Amino acid sequence: MPETRSPQRPSNGPAPHTVALAPAELRALDRAHVWHPYGPMPGRREPLVVESASGVRLRLAEPAHGRTELVDGMSSWWSAVHGYNHPVLNEAARDQLDRMSHVMFGGLTHEPAVRLAARLVEITPEPLRHVFLADSGSVSVEVAVKMCFQYWRSLGRPAKRRLLTWRGGYHGDTWQPMSVCDPEGGMHDLWSGALPRQVFADAPPDGFDAEPDPGYVRRLRDLVARHADELAAVIVEPVVQGAGGMRFHSPAYLRVLREACDTNDVLLVFDEIATGFGRTGKLFAAEHAGVSPDVMCVGKALTGGYLTMAATLCTSRVAEGISRGDVPVLAHGPTFMGNPLAAAVANASVDLLLGQDWEREVKRIGTGLEDGLAAAARIPGVVDVRVLGAIGVVQLDHEVDMEAATRAAVSEGVWLRPFRDLVYTMPPYVTGDDDVARICRAVCAAAREG
Ligand SMILES: *Cc1c(COP(=O)(O)O)cnc(C)c1O
């Protein structure tokens, strides 16, 4: 066999991509060229430049409001549950990097992906059994929807091609997920005609501990029954609606949905992309209700916030249904499907989580949030303070002034990212008690100033 050519290194000086940009230069390039989430172009606000991160701290390239280090109150949007630069996850990534960072998944397979799929089946509710490894949460929701549509098509019921959800949800930013996001928060007006039109129930009544509202239960049941002939699936975030409004609801409504779906031949999809891996106090939020979905999405904390990966799990009933059709395959296959690097880190992250008393840590943080956020209830303009698992939310009676709220949090040495009328936090599970208290002071300051 001919030898492969040895990799070449540039010989004269360091490679251009290794030369650090001065922060001012970096910000100028960022402003000129780079989109940020939900941002205008060019950007109107100056993002902070993060140089590195370790534990629960983000290190800034230059001081902001007197701080060069910020405690991360966001877990990088629910994902970095073990904090940053974790030695175990770093080692898993390095180890896998030395074998291969990627290889195509068509016709090939590898241990990190197989191990991960088997592990997910083991830890998620029965009878979820088959796993599609996607490259982001939104794609995993697209795959979930495709599975449901195709299931009914294969069973000779192609008219079942709509979705039902409740208002106040968030399922991602590609088209099918967007169509089941809250119609106002998801700006459906902007896309009327382009977005698939789905069936919306009212948002579930507030309160994890609240008694289920019989009127709401009846309306929910009726709506599923009335649209049964055209519904492929009901899709919801169980127990916690995240980016759609940070609202908590009674698990009883999930049992109502399970029953209504069974009675009316409709599949049930749980989007656990935000709630999965312990955030709400159970490993998966479905466990609060004791019900299993037919299809379930996980993402965000799956890789401990290291790399982008998500998964869609389904039951054998769904998989076998699809396989009985005239097109017996699931026609979906992202280029980076099953990415070995992400899968290896995900395996290490799941091991790390389950190898510790994560329930105690989530409870500890929840208690810290309850103690520290109690004071927020007395701040003028605050209408609600709520905590579930390791999630703390302060709701205002007005839209947050992002600039002022961010400045207040950063001055306290904390990174927060409020939205709409919400200042909220979901700290990494490794956050110490002092840092949880600091995060709470920052949430209160942001609520006061914002
Ligand atoms: C974040 C999120 C998504 C989308 O995941 P991406 O990885 O951002 O595409 C979908 N559903 C829920 C519940 C989420 O929180």
C-alpha cells in the first residue's frame, strides 16, 4: 500500500489562524460579519468577548463593568451542566480526537454512537427503543415530525399530517419546529402562508403543584378528538416550557395528553431538549408524570455543552409502522449524523452525570435559588418568582431592558441573558453555594435595574 503523505505544517512563522486578534479588532470584525442569535445585522449591542472558561466561570478578554470573570448563570442555554473545561470531558474529547473526529454514518458505524444510542435507550422512559442521532435540537424535532408523518402515511392514513401543541412552547428555529412554537413569541404572523398551520390549545395553566383545571382538561381532550383525523402527533415540552416563556405546569396535563392520544390514534412527542438530563429534578421531565411518549427529543445537555448533538428516540411501534410502508425507510441523514467526537463526549457526560448524586446537586441548587430569589418578590415590577429543579425564574410586569439588566448582572460578576419579561437562571450543576447566592443577587439586581 502506498504511504500516505505526511501532513504539512506551514514553515514560515505561525499559521495565521493561531495569531490572536486584539479584542477591539475582534469586535469590529464580529460587528461587520457575524450574525448573533435573534440579532440584527450589523449588531446593535456589543457582545462580551469570552477568552476561555473553566468550572462555572467565563473569562473575559477585557474587563466589563469592573469584571473579568463571570459566573455563568445560563449553562450556555441549558447545556453546560458540568461546567466548562471539565477534565473528564476534555479527556474524552482528546481521546476520541486521536482516533477520528468524524466519519460518515452511511454504511459505517462506530463505538461512540452505538454506545450512546444504547445508553439513551437504557436511561429514557420505556418503551423508547430506537435512536436517530441528529446534529442539533431543531433537526431532532424535524426528525420527530417526519417520523410521525411517515408512520401514518405507512399505515395508509396520509391525511394525518398536522400537529397539535399548546401555546407558550418553543421547539427550535427551523420550519416545522417554528410552526409549533408559541404563535406570538415565534412571530407566526411574519410567516403566514409559509409556515405549516398547526392546531393550538391554550397554554397549560401555570403551576407545577397546581391542581389540574377540569375545564382546561376538557378543552384539551376535545381539541385532540376534534382534529384526530388530521393529527399525526401532539408535541409538547413536558412540565417546563423553556424559551417560550419559562412556565411550569402540572404533570397531570401530560397524563391527559397521553390518554387523549391513545384514544384518538395520535402519537405523542415530548421535546425534552431543555428539560432532559436532570434539570427539572427528574432525569427526564416525563418521569414527573409517569408517562412515556411515542417519540422523544433530547439535546442541549446531551454533550455537557461541549459539542452540538441531539437525538430523537422512538418506540418499536413507530419504527415498525414506518418500515411497513411502501417507502420503508426514514429518509433523513445529516452529514454529521452520529458525529464520533460529540458522541464520545456525550457518553462521558452521561457517565459523569449518573456517576454522581446529581439529584442531590439539583436539589441543592434549587434550594439555593429559592432562598436567594425570595427577595425578588419584593422588587417593584416583579409579578412572579418560581423555582423548579435547578431553574429559577423572575417574571416582571414589563419587557426587560436588556442593556441595563445585563450591566447589573455583570456588575455582580454574573452572566445572565434575560428575554422578554423574564430574568432567569439555570446554573451548571457544579455551581457552589456561594456562587448560587451570587447568581441570585445578580438576578435580583437585573430585575431591579432592568
Ligand atoms: C433549544 C431547544 C430546541 C432547539 O434546539 P437547537 O439545538 O437550538 O436547535 C428545541 N426544543 C427545545 C425545548 C429547546 O429548548
